[in-house]
Amino acid sequence: MVKEAAGAAKGEAGLLIVEDDPDALFLLKRAFTKVGLSVPVRVVMDGEDAVAYLSGRGAYADRTRHPLPCLVLLNLKLPKKSGLEVLEWIRQQPRLRRIPVVIVTTSGEERDRQRAMELGAREYTIKPIDSGGLLRLAKKVHTYTRLFCTRIQTMMEQDPDQTGTPPPPLQV
């Protein structure tokens, strides 16, 4: 089930966080508040819900209530379907492959990082354990959402079926 941040506007693209750890979610949301993140934040707690949300199936069929995000923050170690499986699925979907995905995980395994990057992750970040690292991550996400939300919205307006090829990488 999706959890929405207070003030999330219906139909407004924003950030989708795929994270199963309530403590990590609490810290992320607090850091986003501190840096002034201004887009809606929606949360799903496992890989299967991420796929259902992104595909607009079941409880997520109403795109006014559950719009496509402009950025996905994805944990790798998820119940039901791993983050790598979710990322691979996203990249196989013509309607979704344009959406930037940032991996935020506890896994420092090189093979996980390499696979995520091969699958088109924009960035691979090991979860920060101190407040300074968390704020740096929140600032980066804030910058990404400011850039990507406008860009993704424009692309979707130009290609409403969202079936075109992905745009070249954005230099941040």
C-alpha cells in the first residue's frame, strides 16, 4: 500500500521511495523536510508493490491518485521482489524506462553496484549512517527532483503514450 507524504497533490508527479525499513523512511523524510523538498513523496514497502504502483495495477490504477513519479529512490534489499529485479523490470517497460532511478541501499557489494549501473541506475548510494551523509543525500535528491520533474513532465506532454526512447543522461 502506498503511503503519501502530507501535502502530496493528487496527480502531481514526485518522488517514489521503495523502502521497507520504517526507520530509514523516517530519517529520509526528515532530511527531505530539512532541505525543503517540494515534490510529493509516495512510498511503497516492497518490490511487488513497486511494480504494481509503476504499472498502475490494482489499487494503483487511478493515475490521478497514483501518478508516475519523476524519480524513484530504490532499496535493493526488499521483500517479495528485489530492487535489482524491480530496476530490471522498469528498464524493460517502454512507458517507464525514462524515469531516473537512484539506488539507496545497505549493500556495499561491488556486484550489486555493477549490476545496478548496468541496468541504468542513475546513481548507487550506500545508505548514510550519519546525519551529514543523510543531508547530502537529501540535497542531491532535492536537486534531482527539481531537474527531473520538469524534464519528465515535458517529455510526457510531448509523448503522452510515453513510448519513445529514453533521453540522453542529464548532467548534474
